[in-house]
Amino acid sequence: MKFYNREKEIAMLQKVEQQSRSSAQMTFVVGRRRIGKTALLVRTFPDALYFFAAKKSETLLCEEYISEIQRKLGVTIYGEMKTFKDIFAYLMDLSQNRHFTLIIDEFQEFLSINPSIYSDMQHIWDLQKEKSQVNLILSGSVYSLMNKIFENSKEPLFGRATARLHLKAFDTQTLKEILSDYKPDYTKEDLLALYLFTGGVAKYVELLMSAQVFDYESIINEILSENSLFLDEGKNILIDEFGKDYGNYFSILTLIASSKTSRVEMEEILSINLGGFLDRLENDFGLITKNRPIFAKPTSRSVKYKINDNFLNFWFRFIYKYRGAVETESFGYLKDIILRDYKTYSGIILERYFKTKIAKEENLSHIGSYWESGNENEIDIVAVNEYEKFAIIAEVKRQSDRISLTLLQNKAKNLLRSELAGYKIEYKALSINEM
């Protein structure tokens, strides 16, 4: 698959690289696995030194790194360097007389290889950065660990990074461009399926485009095929994040994906206090978001949780929930369940699609959903521009003929009397046709 989007990210990285020619720069790049971090960095800096922090002994890693240095920089290294401290000190010294980019991928893995590497790097960096011309890029896919390394005041590298890049999934416009290239006559249903199953994660999109599967049933067949990467993907992505407590976290995420979105509902089912788990899922791992009715106070207890990642939402809703069927390779049974629930489930994801689309296209102060006590008068989307006193109130359904704007206006009456009094209101009926 050709390289799509990322123009802003490339421009930012190139600007930092120019700055590093006069003073050393340290950029940390974070993004979930399969999002395209390595492809972006290698494409932007094809001649860079590239170190991968694989889970092996420090001595073996150093042998690989020395070979990379000699090959890329054309230098000869005499003697032995068996610690990363020695290699980093050598490169920082070398960078005083020549400029180069150093990429260290899966940087968080040094925690298991040798945690003292971070304090060693901090000491060497502080001593030599003023004279250095290195463009140092530290990339990682375990969100919680990367944030701990760079944003926890107790960690050695806290405050050292000069730039941060959080790489996110392809937006909806990029998905349209990709589909247009691979299937010019794609339907809106195809677009919804690609968004639902991949969430714009580059590797998943690439796999489906390479397999030439575009409609939702073909995609389901590909996901459920023997030896499919997708079947163990949720576990592979999150096991390092969660560690030994992964069972509790996986149970919570399965409930949220199955529309058990309130803490009360989840605690009744699991019979444990979930406060700490939910807090870590939101703030440490960045996997879920706490939703309150738009305009509700931060202290409001009317809270629903959602999984931010579309693929993980699907994986927990169908793959992990029915892992018995996966383990016995009863893929026909699982396909029947997915097809049975697809219209209802895709309707929920369609609402997410339009929130993302409106947020990107409109000039907004905030956007969300609205509901009153007892889930009365639920409104799918309320998008607000406080400065211009303008709001969009929208109902989302797969089929437009199932939307009543009169009913929507009635559900919005209390909003118009209070928070949106005096606002210009645009009511919208959003269906697959409007994608």
C-alpha cells in the first residue's frame, strides 16, 4: 500500500531535524501498535540510524547497534562496546562534529532489558546536548510506559524531550481516499465497514486492501480466516500494557464493548470495585473515555464509558467475548453472530463516525451527546460553537427514513430553554447516505 496522509507529521519531524543541526533535539513518538510509527519515521529519515529495542540481552543488542553505526555512518569502531551506555556516549560524542538522526524504536523495552539505561542516557544527554547536533527520536507503542518515561517527574528523562508526537489513526477523509484507489466504485456501506473494523489503523487497512476485501461480509471472512492476525490482535496489543491484571481489564473492556457502559452496571456483573481499573484505563492507558451529557458538570454521576479504538471495540465485542468459538475454530458460528448483530452494532459506530467528521469539518467549542435522567430525551450529537452561538443537533441512524426531525426537536426542548437559549440551531438527520 502506498504511503497516505501524514503530511503534518512529516513537516513537524523535518522542522525538528533542522533545529537539531544547531542544537540537539529529543523527540518522543507514541502511538498504538500497527498505527504506522516506524513507516513514518523511516520514510521521513531514510538515512537515519535505526535501533530496535528487541527483547534480548543488552550485549546482543549492542552488537546489532554497532553494525548499524558502522554501516550507516561509515565509521570504524575499535574495541568492544557491550553496554548501551557506551554506545550512546560514543554517539553523543560523535554528534559534536557531525549531524545525524538516531531512531530508537520500542524504546520502552529498555525497562525490561536494563532499566538503568534511562538514567545513563539522562546523564550523558545533560552533559553533551549543548555541543551535540543529534536528532534523537525515541518511539514506543506501550502508551502507559512511554508516558511514564517522559512525563513522570520521578523518571530520569522527565523534562528532557524537546518535542512530542502522538501518532493517530487515519481520518475519515484518508479512508475515503484509500478506498477510492482500491475500489473506485465503493459504497457508503463499504466505507462504514472499513471504519468499523480498522478504525483507520494503518496496518489493518493495509491488510484488508492487500487481500482485496472491501464489503463487510468479505472483511468478516478475512478476519475469521485461519491464522488471521486479527484473532489474537487485542491480546497482543494490550498484554504488555496490563501485565498480570489483564483479566480484569479485559472483562471491563468486553462489557463496555457490549454496551454495558456505566460503572454501576459493570460492578453489578463483576462484583468488584472498578474505580481504580477504570481510572487507569482512561488516564494511564488512554483506552477509554468517560462520557457525560454535554453541558453536564464534571462532578455529574451520569457517566457512560466508551472504548476509543474502533478495532479494539470490535475485538472485545465479538472476538474476545466469544473466545471459546475462536479457540475451537467455530468460525461459522461466530460469523453468524457478527452478521446477526452487524446492523445494530454498525449503527453505533456510525454515530462515532459522524462525531469525528463534524468535529473535523466544523468550527466547534465542544461536541458530545445529550441525555436526561433515566436516559430520557437522548440526542446522538450536539455540536456547539459558543462564540457564534450556533449548534448542530443531529440524530444518527443507518436509514434516513427512520429519523424524525420533529421528534428530535421535541427531545431538544429543554436544551433550547437552558444551555442553548438564543442559539441558532441546525437540525440534521444523518444516515449512511451522508457519509
